[in-house]
Amino acid sequence: MPALATAALLLPLLGAAPSAAGPSAAPPAPDRLQRAFAAAAAEYHVPQSVLLGVSYLQSRWDAHGGAPSVTGGYGPMHLTDARTALAGASHHGAGAEDPRGDDARAPLRPAAATVRPTDLPARLTTLPKAAELTGLSPAVLRTDPAANVAGGAALLAAAQRAAGEPLSADPADWYGAVARFSGAEDSATAAAYANDVYAVIRTGQRRTTDAGQRVALTARPDVAPDTAQLGRTGLRAARADGTECPASVSCEWVPAPYKEFGDGDYGNHDLGNRPASQRIRYIVVHDTEGTWNGVLKMVQDPAYVSWNYTLRSTDGHIAQHVKAKDVAWHAGNWYVNSTSIGLEHEGFLAEPDAWYTEAMYRSSARLVKYLAEKYDVPLDRQHILGHDNVPGTSTATIPGMHTDPGPYWDWRHYFQLLGRPFEPTAGKESGLVTIRPDYAANRPEYTGCETAGEPCAAHGSSEVRLYSDHDVKAPLIRDIGLGTAPTTGVNDLSSRASTGQQYAVADRWGDWTAIWYLGQKAWFHNPDKHPAAVPASGRVVTPRKGLESVPVYGRAYPEKAAYPAGVPAQAVSPLPYTLREGQKYVVGEKVPGEYYYAVTFDEASHRVVVGEDLYYEIQYGHRVAYVRAADVTLTTTAG
């Protein structure tokens, strides 16, 4: 039987499971995964380029040590078995953060019921089907990369036969099967997925996987797939009308409700007129802490909160909920909410091995590039923020601010997809650095993913740890705003700098570099052979001459005199931090003092208040912050 032949051929290639090898077993040869692709392609009569292209879009050929993705997908082919992976509470319904963050209104404390879908869609149950087709056990398909590849090949061949198409050697004849392999429920998502696969086939790819396997896909620029096959898949059309998305992604309109409850209460966002009324300055990256079906139910609840877009992990499909002109309640800081667009990505911060698919990273990057170009948002880490980079609005709110998408979001790869890779922009002795560790090799210890104080699984990370001296035994940097001793907790941002963030150099010592961070010298290990940062150039601020320190703010609000009659002045309250004489912090941009007054359902009463005070956004710690332009001196560091 083909299944038995496949098992006999493939299982010796990579080993049935990591536990099967003894402690002295030699690592697998670096070409074994490449040979597994060749063997599976031959066994199931799938063009090797198609199999490699699909796998690259699923996982970039990584095996993730047999751990599941955020939607229960395993191995290089992301075969899904999500029966136990789906829980439903979104992070907006947990913790102390007020997602709206507007002091002019009572704090918003949304409570979302846990949602557990009983009927899993086909896209989340491909591994059991692959087990049926190959005769291999689900455990082997989860843990053995070679078997996983065979399972993916079997699924592709089954999709090709179901479509009435021949098992052709020509990759151009497999467009419909590739589209169906995505698991998409609509033709637009399936087409976007298939188009990405064929783009990979045409350009080729080559990389070393997380298991040290060298895999290559030779470019086939001449491949022109038969896209007419999509019309014969029977997939429904997506509800794309009214969406604000690029043509290169699949997008549907799932609106968040704007609804009045009575007694002046309403939900779950505010109407606006951006960018005519206010500039859109930021795009905020979140993770959902829940799965697709449950999260979409939440955003359609008028009593819950809102964000602009949700992205699905399995295939990168996008749902838009709030128009860009309107203001969603998502970031916990009203100044940021009123000038930003929020993107929720299906995922879980504290599950390091619950990895994101390449399909979602690519779809997200295309959406962000589109939005950034449309609204003139710079593609850098002071404008493309994580939720964990958004500052608290006041001293009291700092401890409750959220920490997603967390240390396992791959910012370096994300910005490569955005076309803005983090490269050196100055000489070695520059006074600025851009944080840029090697994601896979950078594995600082985190704790508390499952149990408080217990180590998380070792995993690549975008973040470097910061110490009070040039020694890993030195105390961690303390964040006085949190009011707690710093820890290695996965949600503790006290002493971490993230990929792409830029800081002024405060000192150097051997293989160590110190940066100005939260008013302190913060040291990180930065050896020449394996640097955690690259030299940068840019603009910095320091206290104006004669000032020992200046206050730091979590929002750039106007001065009291700027508010018209009928609009109560908002407090301009400093955070418990200061920018001290001699210290320097990298500038994002100069912004006006601005406040959007929108506390009623009737938008006729809404006002945008703009003052004369100007502020600089700075990279102060892990989060951004603001200082008054009148308090500081701006200089340029060219390297």
C-alpha cells in the first residue's frame, strides 16, 4: 500500500520522535528534510516545488520541536488537530487595563464569556485526515517532520483528485488543490493563499530550519498556474464590500456594533472623521489570547470593546470591524486609541511554542504596508507598536497595561516582510543602537507561562534582558512605575528591550552595552560575534540647559487654555518617571497636544482639541512616552 511504503521510506529519515533518540544519538544530517520532501513528492505524485511552496507558507519549513501552533497545527506542513487547542477569552476581558483609557468617562471593564466551539471547521482538523490517508498515527504525524511532510503530500493529492484534476508533474496544474489545502472557507482567502504559494515557487527560497535542516526551493519564474481552477472549488465568496484592505489579502467585513444602551451609555467604539479630524499616527499589534470564532463573537458584542482588524492564523484571512475613520477601544490609552489602528492576531502570549504561521505574518505585513502608505505612518518601532509598547495614561494605570504580543512575536521577520529590515545605519561607535538579536538563537529565560515562577519552554525571542551592571548576575532593571521587584516573568516588562527599538548608548564595557532606559543605565550582552544590537543614527532629546530633569507623560494632551467651552479640560499628569540631565532618548516624532472629546452617542458633540504645546514621542523604556518639546533640546546623532 502507498501509506505503508511512505512510512517505511520516511520514518528512518528524521526519526519517529525526539524521544526515540538516546542522549548520545548523532543529530540528523542537514539534508534529511530536503530528502523527505523529495520522497513524499514522489510517493504521492505531487510536484516537489508545490509541496515545498505550501510548506514554506505554512511554517517556513520549521518543525517547532513537535509543538503546536496557535491553532493546533503541527510540523512543517502545519497539519491541524485543534480539538484541545480552542479556548475563547480575549485579553481585552482580562486584567486591570481600561481598553478605552479615557479619563473623561468611567473605566470600561468588559467581561467576555468563554467560548468553546463544539464543531471544528475542516481547516482545524487536517491531521486526522492525513492519518487516514497515510496510515500513520496522529502521534507520528505530530512529532516526525518527515511523516508530517508525507501527510501534507497526501492531503494535496487528495484535494487534486477531489477536484477531478490529474496528478500532474506540472506545478501549474495544482492551483485549485493548493487553494483548498489552505482550509479557507471562501474563494478570496483561498486565492490569496494560493497566490502566495506560487509567488514562493516563482522566486524560490533557501533557509536553515529551526532543527538545523538546510532546505532549498529552486526558483521557477516561468510557472503560471491555472487560476481558473478556483472557480471549480465551490468555495463561497467573502463579504468584502466596504473593507479597507489591499487587494493582495483576503478581507471580509464583520462590523463591530455602534449601539446606544440608554442612560448615556453606548458601545463599542466611537465615530470619527479620521484622518481629516486627526492624523492616524500608530498601528498597534495585539494578540487575541483567544481563537478566531470566539474573538469574532466578542467584537460583535456591543457591550464589549473593539479593534479594527482580526487576522486568522491558519491562512492569514482578515476580518475588518471598525473603519479607519472611527476610533476603536483597544490600546488602553485614549490618546493612542484616537490616533491609531488596532490589529488583533490570533495567538497566545504565554504559549511560546504556539507559533504563528508564515501566512498570517505575510498577510499582516501586507495590511500594515497598505495602511502605513494610505495614512502616512512611518514603518518603524515608534509607530508600529505592540500593545506592550503603549504607555499607561497615569501612574495608577501603569501596572494594569497589557503586555501582548509579547517576547515571542518575531519583529525582525515582520519588518523584513514590511520591506524595512533593521540594518546598521551608522559606524560601530555610534551613540545609538537598534536592538536586533538573532531571534532563533536568542533564548532568554522566561517564567510563568503555565505556572508562576516556573520556567517557560526554551524558545526564540525578539527581546534582550537588561541588567543594572555588565554582569548576568547583576540585578535586573527596575521599573518604578510597576511598583514591584523585577522578575523574569513572561509578562514583566521591567527589564526588556525589543527588536527594532532604538536607544541612546550610555556606556560600553567589553562585550556589554548600556543604554538609557527608564532613567537608568541598562546593560545588555552585545558581543561582536553575536551582536544583540546594530549601530544606528537618529534624533535624540535631552533636558534643556539648566534643567536637572523634566517630566515624562503617557499621553500628549493639550494645555488647559486650549479647551473650548463645553469640553472639560483633561489633566496633563506626568508619570512617575523623569528624563534627567545628561541622559538621551531616541525621538519618534514631534506631535501636537491633542484630545478627542467623544463621551456621548451623538457625534455632534464630539470635538478634537488641539493646543499650542508640542511634545516629542520618545522610546523611554519598553514602552514609548512623551516629553514637552519646550523642556528638551533636540539633536541628531549621525554616527
